[in-house]
Amino acid sequence: MIAGYRGHTGADYLDFGLKLADEALMPRTERLRLIVVIHDGQPVPRWNECGKEVTDWDLSQAYVQSLERRGIPVIGLFLDNDTAKVKRMR
């Protein structure tokens, strides 16, 4: 449960959320802009794009790297105690 909301989608589109946060930050003029991600699952969807499998893992990692190259740090809070999942989300 995050902020009183209990999600049961089984499909967490982290890449989509990162893009929304980035768009909201774009017009801001503050010197320090950052994104805090509170996540209770893992990016799981997969789909085919031009004959190649694409995962939300791949897109999310690439987006976080692009944000950090632009000077926008991404701080993640992963709510799970499964050590294998924690290691991967780190």
C-alpha cells in the first residue's frame, strides 16, 4: 500500500511514470530537480516492437540513465523485502 492506495495490476509501467514526471519537471526553473520513485513491484510488461521483444525494464533503465545525464537524479524507494528483487531494482 502506497499512500493509502493498494494496487493490484500485476503490470507496473515504470517507464510511463518516469515520462510523466519528466514532462512535469520540464517547465520548472528550480536549479535542483529530481524524481522520487516509490515502487512496490517490478516493471513487468513485455511487447514486440518491430519484431523485437521490448520490456519495461529496458525502457525504464534507459530513461533513468537519460534523466541522470541531463542532471535530474532519480531516487528510488522499493517497498519489498525479497533480496533478489531488491538487488535487481537497485
